[in-house]
Amino acid sequence: MKFKITMASGKEYIVHSQSFAALEEELINPDQDLKNSLVYLDREQTLKVNPSHISCVEKLVEQTNGK
């Protein structure tokens, strides 16, 4: 699945995750608050953000070639 993450600054990132729950696990602490520390958002560990600065997470619909 693909997700678009928009930061408070307006910067947008496209990330891949198995599910929203898997992505959420990376972003939320046990108290159900956004983490206030740097976390990786990609498998290659090249994109590191502070989840407390995330404004929006959107699931992107993947287009298929069929009708």
C-alpha cells in the first residue's frame, strides 16, 4: 500500500507500508500520541521524520490497467 504523508511544513512524502496499522505502529507511542522523536518511514531507512510534525496521512488508491 502507498501512503502520502504531509508534514506541517507542507512537504509531502510517498511511503510504502503493508497496511495502515503497520504505518501507525511506527508513528504512535503506547499512549496513542504521535511520537516526538525521529523515526524511519521507509524500509531502506533513508527517510527519517518526527511524527509530531505530521499534518495528514492519506492512503493512495493504486490504479489498475483494467476498467
